[in-house]
Amino acid sequence: MKKYELNSLNKIELQEYLENLGEKKFRAYQLFEHIHKHKVESLDDITVFSKQLREKIKENGFLNQIKLVDTFKSQIDETQKFLFELHDGQIIETVFMSYDNRNTICVSCQVGCKMGCSFCASTKAWFKRDLTVSEITSQVYMVEKILDQNINNIVFMGIGEPLDNYDNMVKTILILNDPSGKNLSQRSMTLSTSGLADRIIDLADLNLSINLAVSFHYPFDKQRSEFMPVNKRYDIKTLLKACDYYFEKTGRRVSFEYVLVDGLNDTDAHVDKLVELFRGKNIHINLIPLNEISEFKYSASKKSNIKAFQDRLNKRGINTTLRNKKGADIEGACGQLRVNYIGEK
Ligand code: SAH
């Protein structure tokens, strides 16, 4: 019989699990608290339970653990990258960044990615499987324990497409938000998607208050489809309609990520098109210089061009910020994460 992954269950599911064992409801709350607040790694560490109860719980259930296998520390900033091994030997990457009194963690949600964006190192070829809920939440708990720090900002921007692992992502967000667990506000979580419009609508209907970031990068359909195959499924019009809906339903301003590539998407025509698409909308564009990777034969926009691009957008009423590069020397920056540890180099 398949055993239950107890650290992937929400409170109601834990309650059912314990009730089936003939235990009271409050035991489920204790179990949830030990997993998500006290971050126990073994059921044996739950000493408020008798040994007998622990053994009973273990008969059909277990705690799925991830194992730290390597750490990389940036020499240029506070960024650290962690490699974790999953129970089946797969490897995932998690990045910790600290700035502006904020400890941010960038977590992965899949082993590899199916989206196939040509500028991103976590490409198609590496897709192996979705992460379970506990494999996502454990990245947060493990980094907190390793660094002895509290993480107060989570970005779902590591390896994978969060909306392609939709059910587990939603469950993860609710568990991390739970007051008897990590108790992180939804406003301190940001989910980044390459643009699965249908799922954006589903997410909007849940009325959560997480931040939505959309990897936009190319304002022309033809070019976006060339570099981001997802655009063939959901074109720009469909995507932006879904984003408008997200804003209407949640009141959360959507941000659009825009990776600047020299000569490719940093021209005047691109500024004009962005203004046409976004003028008058309560949105925000996050400009990111391309992190160059060997698989993508283009260069980052020149610094002066990035500044000019930003100025032109700002002058025409579009809110922008320029994201600092973090952890580029340890391949910890956006789009640099790759699953290439064991035998996959
Ligand atoms: N699949 C999700 C989340 C992972 S990617 C998404 O597409 O949003 C996280 C961010 O890094 C995305 O905005 C992605 O477009 C960006 N990114 C990918 N490759 C990059 C690169 N080489 N340089 C800079 N940013 C990159």
C-alpha cells in the first residue's frame, strides 16, 4: 500500500488521517504544527506523542525529506545557492538572497521545466517530474534551519513552471500561509509564470492575495512565440486578458518581467509596443538584464541602453524597476538554475 506523505497534507487531510487511526482532531493540529512550525524532520522528534502513537502514525505515513548535497556562496553578494537531493535521487536548486532587510528564497517547483523558453537554463530537456508539496515547503524550512534565519519573502521563481504544478502550488501557498505553521502572509509570496492564461484565471478565482509576476519579455506575438513556445498556446491578447482578470478579482497589481536582450527586445519599437499594451493599466514592469547562458547565443543589453529603455517607459507613464543581478557568479541568478548535478552535466 502506498504510504501517505504526511508533510504534503493540509490540516483537514491530516485530521482525516488521524481519525482513521482512531485519534482525536487535536492530534492533527499538533502534527501540522510540528511539521510546519517546528520543522521536524522525523516523526520520532515529535515527543508530545507517545512512542506507541508515533509507531501507529508511521504504519501508513512518513515524512518525505530532502537532503542538502551542496552549497554555493556568492563572492559578490549575500546570495547562496543550495542543492537538495530528493528521495528518488533527483536534484533541485534553491536560492537565498538577502537585501533591504528582506530574506528572500527562490524555490523550485518542478524537476526541470516543460516550457522550453530558449533563454532559460532550466529548459525542456530536463523535465523529470513535479515536486510534491513537501518538497516545495521543505526548501524553505531547510534553508531557514541551515542559515538559522527567518525567511520573510518567497518567490516561486526557481526551476519549473509553478502553474504547470497548479494543485501542489496552491496547497503549498495555503500551508505556508497557515497561522499554525510558517504563518507567512500571502502578500509576501510571489508566483512567477511564463503565461498559462487558463491557470491565471483559476488562480484569480481563488481570491488569494499573492503577487503574480508574468515573464513577458517580448511584446510582439511572433517574437514571443519564437522564444517562448507557451505563447503559441496563449497569445499576448489572451495572456493580458487573464492578467486584467487577476487584477480585477484580487486587487493585486501584476508585474511583468522583462529580460533585456541586446538588439532583440530593447529597441524603440519595443518601447512603443509596451506602451500601447500597458498604458493606463495598473501594472508594473520589472526590467532584468539577461543573464547570459551558453545555450542562448545573445548578449545582455548594454547598461546605457537599459537605462534609456527604462527612461523611455517611465516618461510615457509605465512603472518600472530594474532588478539587480544576484548571485550571478554561482549560477544563482534568474534563468541560470539548471539540473546538472549528478551525471547530467
Ligand atoms: N517558469 C516561471 C518561473 C521560473 S523562471 C516563469 O517563467 O516565470 C524565473 C524568471 O527568470 C522568469 O521571469 C524567467 O523568464 C527569467 N529568466 C529565465 N532565463 C533568464 C535569463 N537567462 N536571464 C534573466 N532572466 C531569465
